[in-house]
Amino acid sequence: MDVVVYGPLRSATGGKRVAIEVDGDTVEDVLDAFVEAFPGTENQLYADDGSLRPSVRVTYDGERVELDDLRPTDGELALFPAMQGG
């Protein structure tokens, strides 16, 4: 599955778009595979208690998706990590 990343996630992935192998049918399965492939992204996506940070957005075709949603069979997911600044 193709995943497009933004912000500081790019430094961990080495680029804007990455392809990952996913076992499972949910958006959460995609994120698990993403973190497994790029362990340096875990603290940017997840809080210490293991929950997705509230400021992280996951979208498919520009529409926000939830972790328990079925993952798309085509297209790409986009990950927007928490950003700081002002």
C-alpha cells in the first residue's frame, strides 16, 4: 500500500511516498505496518499510552479515516503527524 507522509515523518522515511506491505484489513493495520517499517515514526504518531496522538490525521483521498475503518484496496493513505510551531 502507498503511504504519503508529511512533516517530520519524511526524515524517517527518506521521502514523501513509501510503499509498505500490510497484513490486515484496517487503517490501524496500515499504521502498524508503517511503524514496523519505519520505527522512528512511532513517537510522532503515538502517545506514551499507545493511543494515536489527537493531532495526527490519517486521510484517504482527502477524507479523514479512523483506525478501525477498512483500509482502502487502492489509492494511498496520507499521514499528517503532530506539528509544532506558530
